[in-house]
Amino acid sequence: MSETPLRIAYITAGAGGMYCGSCLHDNTLARALRRRGHDVALIPTYTPIRTDETDGSIDQVFYGAVNVYLEQKSALFRHTPWLVDRLLNGPRLLSWIARRGSTIDPAELGDLTLSVLEGEQGRQRKELEKLVAWLETDFRPDIVHITNSMLVGLARRIKQRLGVPVLCSLQGEDLFLESLAEPFRRRVHDKLIERVRDADGLVVNSDYYGRAMTEYLRLPPGRLHLVRLGLNLDGHGAAPPPADDAPFTIGYMARQCPEKGLHLLVEAFRRLAEASEPGALRLRVAGYLGPRDEPYVEEIRRQVRGWGLDGAVEFLGEVDRAGKIALLQSLHVLSVPTIYREPKGLFVLEALANAVPVVVPSHGAFPELIEATGGGVLVEPESADALATGLLELRDDPGRRGELGRHGQRRVRERFSDEAEARAMLDVYAGVADACTSGGVSG
């Protein structure tokens, strides 16, 4: 398959103004596929994507957030001319609405989510027809890959009109789905179970998530394809690690929110600091902070000040690619002690690419990542005590810490590059296309 150039429509979901792990991953993979000679249209939906690498997406947004919202709320906008809709898809307007949307409780989005999943039967069917028309007349793909399961409602109509295989990635959207209020949570779940069957193949990035989604979506055996995450390794690992006699520096690099467990890490840091000499420890926190989570982080910062540790804890906010790599290369260890069961764990690979070992909870995708890379320590989930113990073990054993980092870095370069992921994805495309051509049921 990789020897025959393909035209691949890769449909991703923009995350407003924030760096989103799924957007970063989708952009990296699309660019890697292009380097192998394939024509890839990375198609944003809702908002433009934001990535810390060269943006490989097309300069047009489908299912623009403004139009999607207005069509949900008013029948008038379901019949406006497409030219009017294009005016509402302006990047500045979409960026503004995305910032406003980040303050909306996900529980309030149940009716809109259900409607988008209903595809050609939903209130946004005009948006679906615009996308299908563009695919049919402007791009003419050989295969369509939808990378967010909340958009799998597009699959049925795309297959009807284009007659090409359609795949869908499952990347953790169930966390959003479970935040919806009833009765929409149940209704959206039921609709997702129905609509994923329209896809010719489903892609996951971890064994754990494959098992979880097989149960959650009531899938028959063999429906899922496992494709491990891949990184663009350019720039990673170029700097020497921090000196062992420097303050022991722990890092956090993820969205600042309760689900990612920042409060657990800060509590574990406090316990380590109480048993250490002043100035011997440092915690560096980086990641997107949305309006909904500002009170959560402000409470954490208030606690840090109350403990007298504000000089030892640094809040960096969002960082670009250069800032991310510089942060990682300043660390002795990274820890993101998620409360929920992480389906991917991209930040683990990013840390290990810079020879920085990780301390993470023993749930979700983390156990298989640690087994595959040998680059970290697993601890009991949701336990600040266990987390502090794991961090202390690596602080007090620099030899083991260095070996974990070096081993993990080697494994990431061998097994988790963007080139390796592109090859694996092309194998999946080939298998799905063959199954569709032969008239069989794709896995």
C-alpha cells in the first residue's frame, strides 16, 4: 500500500485555541504519511487546529462551530445559502466562539452532540452535504479517516456518495460523553454504538483502550486495529540531562485539570518537600488551562503558597514545541497522575524521547507503555502517598533513573516514531481496502 500513492482524507476535530493531544497527533501522522508520498488532506472541523509543529491542515474548516451551533438552535440556519455559512466560518470568528465555548459545561452539549452523531438525519445535515460535496468534487479520496468518534455520524453518507472505505479512530472521547447530562448521555451512547458500525474499521492506540471500547461499544471480536502512537523526534533528546546535584526537578506537562491529577502531584510534592532540605526540590507545571478549570488551579496555587512552597513550584502555562522540549530537558522525572484511565499517554513518549523517566499510575495505557519502553515506574492510582514514594525512589537512585531514561529513549526511537506509525496505519488502510473490495466485513 505504501508503494502506491493514496489520496487520504483525514478529518480531525479542532480544539479551539488550545494545544490538543489529538490534534498534535493527527497533524504529525498526516505529515508523516505525506513524506511517504501520499496525498493527505488534513481537514479541520469545528475550529482550526492548533499544533506546535508546522500546521499541515487545509485552509478551510467544515462543520464550523458557529454554523453547527446555530443550526442546532434555529431552523432558519439549516436553510441559509452556503455562501452565508462561509462567512460564519471565518478563522477569527471561530477562534472567538471557541474561547467562549471553553466556558460551557460539557453537560449542556448533549443535544448538539446527539444531532451531529445522527449525521444525515441530524440538524447539521447541511454541513455534512458541504463536506461530502468537497470530498467528491475537489479531493476525491481513496480512503477517509475520521479521527474523532463524535464525528462518526459522517461515515454513512460519505460511503453512500463516494463509495470508499471509511475508518474512525477512538481517542478517548468517552470521557466527554460520560460528562453529558441525562437523558442525553444514554441517548448519545446508544447512537454511538449504532453509528460506529458504519465505519469499515476502528483504530485505537493502545491495547487497554481497545479492550475498553470493545465492551463500551459492544463490538464484535476483531473490529479494532491497534496502531501505536508515533512522535516527530526532531529536536528531542539533543541536550544533556540536568546535573544530579541540581534541585531534583519534577515536571507535569498536560492540561491543568482534575482529570489529569495535578492536585495529586502537588500533594505528593508537598510530602517530599517536608522530608527534604530547603531548595532541594522543584516542580514545573506546564499545560493548557481553560476557564472552567481556573478555580481548580487557583486553589492549588493557594495551597502551595500556604505551604510556603511558592518559590519551588513554577506554573509555566502553555508551551510551544521549543518550550516543551526545553521543559522536558530540564527535568529529572515527569509525572502526570491521571485520575481517569488514559487511552494514549503521548506525554510519556515525549518525556522518554528526551531520556526523562516517568512516574505514572498503573491504569489505562500506562502499564503497556512502561512495558514497551522500560522507561518508568508504575504506582497505585489516585494515591499521593504512592506517588510520593515512586518519585522518592527515583530521586534517591540516580543510576536507576538514568538507566530508565536511556532505555526508554532507545525504545521510543526504535518503536514509536511517526514513520513507524505511518507504516502501521498504511497496513491498516490496505487491509480495510482489501476487505471492502472483496465484499467482506472489515475488522
